[in-house]
Amino acid sequence: MIDEQAIVDEAGDQSFPASDPPSWTLGRRSSAPIRVGHPEWEPMTAYVAEMSYFSGKMEAYLRYKEIPFERRVVGMKVMRDEVLAATGLMKVPVIRMANGQWLKDTTPMIEWLDSQYPDPPVIPKNSALRFLSKLVEDYADEWCWRAALYWRWRPTESRKLLMSRIGSEVLGDFPAPNWLAGWYFGRRQIATYLTGDGMTAETEPHIKQHYLDLLDNMSAILENQPFLLGSHPTLVDIGLFGPMFRHYAEDPTPSRVMEERAPAVSAWVGRVWNARASQLPAERTLSDFSHRGWEYFLKEIVQTYWPFLLRSAEAWKAGNKRVDHHAHGVTYKGLRVVHYRVYCLEVLQHEYETLSPSDRKAVDDALAPYGRLELMPGLRSGLMKEHELPLPSTRPQPSTLQRLVLGLTGTPWDMPRTPEE
Ligand SMILES: N[C@@H](CCC(=O)N[C@@H](CS)C(=O)NCC(=O)O)C(=O)O
């Protein structure tokens, strides 16, 4: 059980060992959120795409924290000319601060912004809760991705709509008619993230079921509380908002499933999007992860996601581009080895290894019913510096030819580097 007193002390939050349903009673924060302004950074410009998983995640965070920002909805030209030049990848969301500095990648962005705009924190201050929350965020980012892509691109009605939206919203400057550009991009998403990432006749039912399991377990957690850890949004809400908002709640097929099967999740999506720190009560009550609805997530993380990160990191070290992964009684064959995920494992491992003995015991106890986190000693992804924020003002620029190729083929999933010896 996570040390209740430590949570109160470190976080200024009241937190309670959750019963089932959780007994979240009122704790008191001494004051309303103190808005720490950073005029040199504000307003920030968030480069986003309307149908983007990670853009939805980032915007929910900025909105809740009331960090002044302007949205810039981007197409390929801006991706190529501005985002690529400043961040080294053509991916959204990224942020350009008023002083010209750039931020990229939602996980480090949220971590950095939460340290600069500390009240109220989204990342729990208690180290055990913080680590568990980061595990859930990472799982939402990297493992929930495949099923969210499945529900977007596999049902015909969703696929047709999204091809058309991408053609007009993202690829307006592509050298082809919008419908053709949208079709091309849609096929590329399917080839990269579904058939090219472990979807076979054997795994497809499991990929499809994943969404339904998320809905059922989130519904259970939300039975007695407005947000996933209690009275206020925290990192786990923001992380799971990634798949739940722009994909599941907005794409035609999964949105109907959500409305029918999980109205509590549908309401939560609206609640997170509408949440503003200054408008929520100063009293803040968070529970730990012992609500029965979390069992599914912790089990998935220990038995499926963490071993997947380990297998990916081992394959990356061995110089392999593909890896098989056994989960849910089936084999996901030929999954892409994504260098970024080696970085994710390195960050999480570091966080786990630097927990105090009592916090580590609290984490181990929470995960014990499902197994334990195996560690990979001496793991170095070589990507830690790349994700230090704000980004350096200059970086090596791609050649004109590389820019042309990237413009035509789209963002590679990953820009891998060879393992450091
Ligand atoms: N790890 C990154 C992932 C960002 C990402 O993959 N963004 C997608 C949109 S949701 C993207 O820009 N994809 C561009 C493409 O596939 O060409 C983050 O957390 O920000």
C-alpha cells in the first residue's frame, strides 16, 4: 500500500488507500492554484493536427493548466519547413514559445511544463504514485496506439472519413488531388501501424478487444469519481486522453461504441477537455491505484507492456529492426523496433531505480499481484540529450533531398540510431 502520510506531506494532496469503491473524502489544499506566469514564453504556439492523438493529449494538458497558448493547425508544408527544422522530426504536437524556444514530445513536454507551472501539479508529487502514473502514461502513448489506429483505419466508415479529412486538413499542399493524397496517407498508416506492426488474423481480435477492455475498466474507475485518480485531472487522465479523444470519441465507429457501451467514459472525455484548474475546487483528493478498475491496467503494464519495452530494447541493442512479442496468448509477429521506446524504458527504469526503498516497495506491492518489473542493466538509448527541454536553438538540418523525400513519404515512425557501445 502506498504510504498515505508521505503523499500528504510531499504533494499537499490528501490521498487515501482506496477501498472499493474508493473512499475519497475531502482533503484541503491551502489555497487556490497560484498562477505562475512566464511572460517570456507566453503565449505559446502549439502546432497541432485536429485528428491527432498526441495533439489532443497535449491540448488537454495546456487547457487544464491554463497556460496561455495559440493553436496552429499544421499541414505538411509547415511540418517540413518549420517543425522538422526546429525539432528534427515532422510530428505534432510541438510548441514554440514566445521567446523562440521549442519543445517537443508530449511526455517530456508535460514533465517540463509541470515543473515550470507547478500549481496544481498534474504529475503526482508522491514518488510511488508519480512512477505508477508515468507507467500508465507510457502505456497509453505506446501500447494503446495500435488499437486506436485499428479502430480508425479498419472500419470502412471511419477509414473513408479519415482519408478525406487527412487529404484536405493535412495534405493540402501535397502534389496530388486531396482525395488521392488522403487515400495514399491512409494506406501508409495501415501499412506502417497495423499490417506492418503485428496485425494478423491471429492478433486482430485482441487488438479490437483492447478498446472494449479500456472502456469497461475506465467505466469502473469512473463510477464514483470524476477523474481517474479522484477529484482532479492528473497525468493518467491526460495520458489516456490521447487515444480516447481524437480517435475513440471522435472517429465515427468507435465513438458510437463509446456512447453505447461506456457513457461514463464519454462524459469523462468532455470533463477532461473542459477542465480548468482555476475552476475546480481547491480541495484535492487523489486515491492510489488500488481501485479494482486499475487491476486491468497494472496487469497489462506488468505482463504485456513492460516486457514489450524490454524485448524492443534487447532487439535494438542487437541491431534488429523487428521483434516478436507474446501477449494475450498470441504472438505479435514482426513488431517494429522503435528507438524512441528504448528511451522510454531508460527513463522509466531510471525513475524506478532512484525511488527510495519505501517508495520502491510501495510500487512493487502495487504490481506484485501481476508480477515484477524486470530491469535491463546499463541501458543507454543515446536519446536522453535529444529530449532535454527547451530544445537547443540550432540543430543539424536535413538536406534539400532529404526534405523532399520526407515531404513525399511522410514522417518516419522513428529516426533510429545505432546502439552505443
Ligand atoms: N512521442 C510523440 C509522438 C507524436 C506523434 O506520433 N504524432 C503523430 C500525430 S498523433 C504525428 O505527428 N504523426 C505524423 C505522421 O505520422 O506523419 C509525442 O508524444 O508527442
